[in-house]
Amino acid sequence: MNIDNCKIVELPKITDPRGNLTFIEGGGHIPFDIQRVYYLYDVPGGAERGGHAHKGLHQLIIAMSGSFDVVLDDGKNKKRVHLARSYYALYVCPMIWRELDNFSSGSVCMVLASNKYDESDYYRDYGQFMKNRWGE
Ligand code: TYD
């Protein structure tokens, strides 16, 4: 799997003059079962998050409020994705190095994940990630 497998998923949007509504159903909208939800908030200006890859975890990243960028890197190719709408989600497959930056003030980043938190699923060292991914 490489960064071409990481795609924007357009979620259903029920527009309503009282306020819009979006929903995500397990099995329906995303290619994994949701085991965990976490969110980043109160991110100070200029901060960077992420800076790791997962061995087996699938994730869906959504800008619930405000905006930020996700830089995806499979070791051969890189792409920067700007997330700014709560009905657009970014699916990130396993073995992708990701960095999150350019957070707007008050932004909230919600992540749906295919498994519970497990530190042994992380590559936190880019060199180690590259070695295990490409043998480099
Ligand atoms: P980390 O995954 O490095 O955050 P980010 O991707 O935003 O840089 O996690 C930061 C800390 O939070 C780390 O000590 C692990 C802990 N953590 C949990 O306990 N549970 C979780 O679900 C997550 C995502 C992190």
C-alpha cells in the first residue's frame, strides 16, 4: 500500500437550514471497523503533530472544525492534503509516515482508528520505517 491508497472520502451531508449533519457508519463509509476515536484540539499556532507511521493501523482523519494539513509519505512519494471541511475525511492506510501541521486557530482534528492504542504498532523513527518498508 502506498500514498495512492490514501484517499479523500466524501461523507454524507444532510444540509438543513438548522445546521448540517454528517454521519459515519462502521463498515459503510470507511474500509475498516472503528475501534477507537481520538481528537487533537487546543493545538498552538505553528505546532506539528504526527511524525510517525503505523504498522497495521488504518485511520480516517477529519477536520471537525477549522483546518490543517496532513503530509503523507510512503518513503517514495509525498503529498500534502489540506483538510478544511467536516464532510471530507482522509483515509490513511498502514505504513504511511504522516505529519500534521498548519493548524488554524481553534481547529479540531478527529481520528477514527481501526484498533486500540498500541505503542508497538508505531514507527517513530523515520530511518527504521524506511528500513522496514523498503529495506533501505
Ligand atoms: P501520538 O500518537 O504521538 O500523537 P500525535 O499523532 O498527535 O503526534 O500520541 C501522543 C501521546 O498520546 C503518546 O504518549 C501516546 C498517547 N496516546 C494514547 O494514550 N492513546 C491514543 O489513542 C493516542 C492516539 C495517543
